[in-house]
Amino acid sequence: MTALLTFTVLALVAIAIWQMTKIFQLSQLKTEHTEVANDNDNRTNGYLLFAFLIFIYGITIFSFAKYSKVLLPEAASEHGGEYDQLMWVSFAIIFFVQTITQALLHYFGYKYRGQEGRKALFYADNDRLEFIWTIIPVIVLAGLILWGLYTWTTIMDVNDEDDPIVIELYAQQFNWTARYAGEDNVLGDANVRLIDINKANVLGIDESDPNGGDDVIVKELHLPVGRKVNFKMRSQDVLHSAYMPHFRAQMNCVPGMITQFSFTPTVTTEEMRRNPDVVDKVKRTNAIRAERAAEGIPNSDPWEFDYILLCNKICGKSHYNMQMKIIVETEEEFNQWMAEQKTFKENMTPAE
């Protein structure tokens, strides 16, 4: 009832304001040409155009100055540098064109504003202008598209050259599981229909496949620096997306099929932690967490940077928390860590 009364009152107020507006308009009938803009109106609108131009340039400069610090640090993968270069070149072209076109648009809006006694000159067509504003965008866009296709083709060339490590990323609501191919570097066959929780076969690995016996299943991803990694990706339930932002890597995980992505990590976790941008981000983040901790807000412990695997598809209510820690380390550290892990066969063998 309260909501209905509130709505009724607001509706009556709106009707009253509308009626008062109509009364005001009727009282102005003796004024001639009240609906026609005069020279003063056009000049004022021209000045407002320039004010808006200053505003959009100002907000752009402010955004870059204020929020550039939240951008990702340098790429930590071999292909990431070219990926970033393509993005920044695209940004530069977009902002250059936007700066010029917006300046001309607002300037011409003022210069050729309506004035009493002046009639606009009309061009039916102009072949030279049409050629210029058509061919230049075609050349620029064609160059960006070809560069992008070349970069994409290079990134998506998943092959067995350079002795890559083969790792499966298994997605399910709302967590990740990684499976290393083991000493033979060949993943065993797997199917969701073979999942057997009672036997700890959480990925549905075919127990009869000899390639699966030495597979290693973990909940924390370790990668050796400078070593190529071929990822095979599966999903148990819905569409997920394996997103590793610091490596500029992303690939959908689709139920019923295997997708692939490949990259070579180039910066260890310890090295990235010493990156000035990362150091500054950690400092700012922990300052906020310290304030929250002082107020007694939970989950405010100091934060330490780690690479991370996220889900970049809205896959359900706990999508925000679907993540896995990634550690990039030296080859020696990686080998030592692998030696400490149990294989699938060892986990499946009953303890005596």
C-alpha cells in the first residue's frame, strides 16, 4: 500500500509540473518566434560545443593520468610483447583520429553556425573528398587487420616444436584442475562419463590407457620459465574461459570438445614481483587492506602478487571466485616440484 501511495503522489506531482509548463508556454504566445533559434542562441551553442570539446579531451587526459596504474604490467609470455604492441598501435591511431575529427566537428559546428541572412552552400557530391575519406580508412584498417591476423595465426599455432610441456586445464563450476602429461608427455584419454569420485578419478581418466598412468593432477599450476607449454582445455559442465591476463592468453573451455592454446612464459613469479609496476600495485592494495583490517573487516590480510588463472565467462553465482594460482619458476625448481607429485596411477593404487 505504501508503494502504491508513493507512486500515486509522484504521478500527481508529475502531472502538476506538466500542467504548469503548459500554462507557462501559453503565457508566452505573444512572444514572436519563441521556437526559432536566433543568432545569439547559435553563438551560445557554438561556445557550448567548444566547452564540451574541452571536457572530452580533459576527461580523456584525466583517465589516462588517474587510471593507467591499474593496467597490466609487462607481458610475461613470448608472444605477449607483440600482442601489446598491436594494442597500443591501435590505441594510438584511434586517439589520433578521434582528436582530429572531434576538433574539426566542433569547430565547424561553431564556424558554420546558423546566422540570419546566410544560406548554407550545398554540395551534391565531391569525388575527391569521398575518395580521401574512403581510401585512407581502408588502408589503415586493412593494415591493422592483416597485422592482427598474422599475430593471431602466430599465437594460435599450437605444435610440438621446441619440446613443449603438455598440460590439461579442466574447468568445472567453480574451480580449475590441472593435469600434467607426465614423463611420456602424452595425456591419457579422458571422458566425463569415467569420473569416479570414490576412486579419486576426478577428471575421468581412462584407467585402461597406459598413457594416463603417469599423469599428474594438481590444483596449483607450475610452469618452467623459457619452456613452451601446450594447453589442452576441457569443461565438465558449462562454457568457461581460461584467462591468464599476465601471459595475454585466453581460450574458451567448451563442454564436449578440447580446445588448445600455447605460450612460453618468460618472467618468473619472483622476477615479476620485483617489477616496479607490480611493486606499486602491491603497495597500494595493501594500504587499502590495512585500512580494512583496522576497521575489523575480514579477508584483509596483506596481499602478495601471483600469476593467476581466471574464468572469463560468467559461468554461475561463484564465477568471481573461480581461479587458480600460477607459479613460474626455473627449470630446476619445476623439476623438483614435479618429483614431489604423485602420479594418477599412484593415487589410484590402494595403500597396503
